[in-house]
Amino acid sequence: MADRSTEPWYPTAAYLYVLHLDGPALAWEYLRRHPDYRLDWLRRRRRPDAGERWGLRLLEDPALDARDAHPAWFPDHDTVVQLYPDADPQPDAMPFEFWRIPGSKHLIHDGKRLVLQTHGPGACLRFALAPGLEDGMAFAYAARTSAHLPALAGELHKLAAATDAAHAVPAATARARPTSAALQELHTLQALDATLAGASLREVAEGLFGADAVAARWYSDGGLRSKARRLVRRALELMRGGYRRLAQLPLLEKGRSAPTADRP
């Protein structure tokens, strides 16, 4: 059996950033691993519209993980907030001030409009900026009515409070313990990378759970063997089109997988 411990997918610590990703960011993690998507990226100069088949306005570099990539999904996820100039502002209306928005900011053009993405402790907010909005203007925001709306309103309230106090010294922020769902995504992505690297099911399990645990619990029809099998099956399903659920994209027709790249 080959020694897999030196391969990039083996250390679980390399995937800890996954614990804090939301749906659109997780969708990108699965899509960027698809071999046919990576092929489309290499051919992007010949096929500038190839992003549409993957649910993107523009192709994004698959070498970038969700901490550095900014995929522009089409249509927008419900958590994207649209900002407009306020046509009838109150005297004390808060102005749009880009540099006072807290967190790590990224401003990109997705082929249609400017999109601002800001990362703060435990939260990621995405804003689509109307063409007429300028720094210093009073603004209004709009969001789709969805199950995400209450949580989104809370994040916007915190953003407004933090922006208003932007000159204050930031306090330390404690993050909540990772949920079981977040841990599952971490293990699923690690299992996917191991599988794409040619690891056997047992090697996948050893990377995820440790060689000693696998030796003690590798039953023929249960234990860690069954758990590893389910993770690999889930990983491949998400990469081959299941990522669309995470990004709130229209699902592919039943019985079809994600589109494959045209072969030369």
C-alpha cells in the first residue's frame, strides 16, 4: 500500500477553513474540483461563454479556493443584497462609505455590475452595487424574500453597527463550535480530493479518521468502511452537479450529470 501521508489531501488541518464557508462558497469548492470545469478554464479564451453551463456569469480560476475566489453565480443566491441610491433619504441617513465597511473586502465586476464581498468574523456578505451608487451617497438595500431573510437582516444590522463604529478598536470575536453539518462538508471535500488523487476507500478512511481507528473499526458491512463509502458517494454527487443546490441554481434534469467539456 502506498504511503499517502505526504499527499496534499491527507492532513485534515488543511481543510479547517471549510468550517466557516456558506452555501455559495461551498458550491465553489465542489465545482472547482470537477475535471471538466478545469478543462473549460484552460479553454476559456476559445469559449468565453462557458461559465453559463456551470451556473456562473464568468469562469473563475479553479486553483483558487473559496478564501480567494469570487465566483459570480447566475442567478444570484438569495443572500446577495442589492444596494441603490436612496431617492428620498432622511437627514440622518447613513452614507455608503466603502472604506469604513469592516472586514476583508473584495470588489469585482461580474460582467454585469460591481459586486462587493466582505468577510467578517463568522460571516460573509455579498452586495450588488447599482450603477448610480457612489461613495458618500445615502443608500437603500433590497433582498429577496426567502428563508435566509431573517438571518440576513441580522447580519446587515451588525454590519451597520460595525460601520458606524469603524474607528473603534475591534474586539476579539469568539466563534461558535463547528456544527456537525460543517464537519461533514470538511470530511466530504477531503474524501473527494483523496478519491480524485487515486486513493483507495481504506486510504481515504485512514486520512480522515486515522490508521489506528480504521484498523479497529474496518468492518465488512459497517463501521468506518461504510462511513467512508457514503462520504465518497456524496462528494462525487456534489461535484457532478449537486453543488447547484448549495448555490441555489436550477437543478439539472433527472438522470443527467453536470455537462462535460467538448473533447477535441
